[in-house]
Amino acid sequence: MDISVTDSKQTPLEYVVMGGTFDPVHNGHIQSAKQLVSTLGYDHIYLMPCGDAYHKQGVTQLDHRVAMLQLAIKDSVSLKLDLRETLREGATYTVDTLTQLRQELGKEAHISWVVGTDAAKGLVNWHQWQQVFEQANVIVIHRAGVPLDHSVTNAWPAKPCSDGQAFKQIPNGAFMQVALEPFDISSTEIREAINQKQSVDDHVPQAVLNYIEQHGLYRGNH
Ligand code: ATP
């Protein structure tokens, strides 16, 4: 399968990214991203697997994570892959990715980084986290069981925005919380369930399940 750094040859005016480890990708990622596309009226969301997940131990090798993502989005017109982080050496820092995107897309482009509420809580620990808002906006989606206190977003050097149309006009420096149908599932729970030979059929796309089975992933190593 052809793997390009971005799937689009045109320079988009909107670039929305859900970054993650995707170990493995699950329906929480896929359905949340699809809902976000329809709720805010974006054309696409780019799923962006990190290369070196410096903050996580024992992450599954990259080619498996990318292959599963490709299978998960193969029938979707709104979800695309951006593999730029997998091509960089060393720890994957979001700020580097966003700086690169800003250089590519220009200062007017609306760039947004999507995080679940769990990731939002840890954002202040990211490398050069304040600069994230100099390059992009942040979209927070609710993660089941992980409420977000105002004190988290109050600490961000970013303007709150609750109007989707207005938000899409803002290049950077804003954040928006979007209420989506919650999907109470994590990759950690899926790895553990597979390891214990429990069914994850309801939480992972069938093609990804087949891949996991075929390659014997998540058995005895997590
Ligand atoms: P792990 O359990 O291995 O930490 P994860 O399920 O949190 O993995 P990641 O790939 O780390 O998945 O997540 C990528 C992004 O997707 C993060 O911003 C995370 O908050 C968000 N996300 C993951 N699962 C969900 C979900 N069920 N609902 C909403 N957002 C989610």
C-alpha cells in the first residue's frame, strides 16, 4: 500500500489532527473522529500515529500500528492518515509537528489538535506545551469517565470558543470542547482483554481484529 506523508496534494485551509499511539486503533478513535467531522463540518480528520512514544513503555512496533490504522480507515472518506511523525527520529513532540504544519500551511490556516479529556489533563506536561497554542487550536472531546475541570483549560494560554463556525475561522490560540457520544473504551483495555482471550468485537473494527489475530498481537506481552 502506498504510504504518503499526507494523503492530500492540495494545501488545505483546515487541518485537524487526532494524534495518538493507536496501539491498537479502536472504535473510540474512529467514531469520535467521524462524529467530530460531522459536528463541526470538517472535510477530514487526519489520524496521526506517533513514532517514538516517549511517554509510553512497550508500544507495539510502528508497522503494525500503521497497518491497523490503514485497515480501520480504508472505507472512510473523512478519515485520513498523516504519517509525518513516524518519519522523524527521536521522541515525538507535538509542538514540532504543529510547527512543521504551520510552516507548510501558512499563518491563516485553521490547524486543530484533537485530544480526549485524559490527554487534555496532561497537556501542560508536553514538551514546550505553551507553544502548541502558538501554532494551533485544541479540540477537547469528552472521554467516558474522565471529566475535565475548568482549572485545566484555565491554565492554557488559549481563548475558549463554543461556536463551531467561528472556531473554524481561528488559525491558532483557541480551544473548543465538543460533546460527542462517549465511547467507553481504551487501547489499554483492548490489549488486556485480548491477552485474557476476551472478546473485543464490539470495540475494534473487524479488519483490525483480523489483523491482530493474524499477527498474534497483544498475546502474553502486555
Ligand atoms: P492507551 O490506553 O494505550 O493509553 P488510548 O485508548 O488512550 O490508548 P491513544 O492512541 O493514546 O488511545 O489516544 C489518542 C487520542 O484519542 C487521545 O487524545 C485520546 O484521549 C483520544 N481517545 C482515545 N480513546 C478515546 C475514546 N474512547 N473516546 C474519546 N477519545 C479517545
